Amino acid sequence: MLSPLIEALERIRYWLEQNLPESATALEPGLSLSEIEELLSTFPFQLPAEIYALYQWRNGSSSQDYNFFPFHWFLPLDIALSFIEEEKQIQAKLTKHSEASWNDCWFPFSRFQGDYYIVKGSENSQAFSPVYLVFQEDREVDDPWMVYSSLTTMMLSLAEGYETGAYYLDENKIINTDESAIEKIERKYNPEIDHDLDDD
């Protein structure tokens, strides 16, 4: 039996196969556990088990032009690590109060321009971690905006969004959003989280 996370990922992949096949075929084969552990050997924190499951399922998308998540590039693991190093190099050139600061426990698995979906590593291994959105202009915050209670609830939300038309294609095969429908879905799977950015 598939885990809820993998089942949701497969639902997303199936929708893409039917509607945006280039995005489905851009998915890279999954990595073995030993390959993931080797790549993460320099990451100073333990990542949640969900991240290992995600990258065993698929190692991101080969091109940022074919999105698995709406508007965001599903980062291959080596590229995710390279973005961490890039962010640290930017940080080293600027003061610690700069907008470019990056927390060492942040792990980005998805990117849109300069914004990232991240999970936080911890000292001890854990099954789940909330998913946060780190904005390019908000690097200095200690607690970025929590958008999903876990990677699993994120994928369940996205899968239902694709399947119900909350995310839909226009005549040019570009993904559009029904914001009201998306908010309802996200509240269904993550009722404890404030989903309204305008409240800030």
C-alpha cells in the first residue's frame, strides 16, 4: 500500500501526464537511500523522513521550465544543495542583517525565481516537518511563513487542486489558479494555518 505522500505524488504525476505531459516526463528517476544520504552528508541537520521519501520517489524535475508543483521548480537534490551554497555565499558578502541571510537549517526542495519552499532540519530525526515559504525579500526572518503542516498535506492539497480545477490550464496551456477554491482546499488539509498573506 502506498503512503499518503506517495499516493498524492502519483495523483499529481497522473494529472500532469494527462494535461502537461512534458512536465511529467521531466521528472528524474528517484535516488536510492544511500545516494540521498551521501548527497546530504554535508547538510548539518537531520531532515524529515518525508524528504527522503520524496527523493526516493523522484529526484526533482530536469528543467525549471516544466513545473511539477504549480509555478515552482521541483529541485533535484544536488541542485537544491547548490542553491544552499549559493545563498550562503551571498550571505557571506553582506551583513548579518541583510535581506539575503539564510538559516543553516533550511532545506529548499522547490524554487520560483528567488522564493523557496523549504522544510527545516533538526538535531534529531523526525517523520514530518512543516513546509515554509521563504520570500526573496524576507531572508532575515527567523520564522518564515508556514504554508503546510507537512510535506504530505502539501501534496494532498496540490493533488486535489489539480483534480478539481482549482489549478487549471488556459488556452495557452499555462496553469492558472482559482484562489478561492485553492484556499478552501488548503484549509481542509491544514486548518490550523493562516493562509491569507494579506494579513501581514
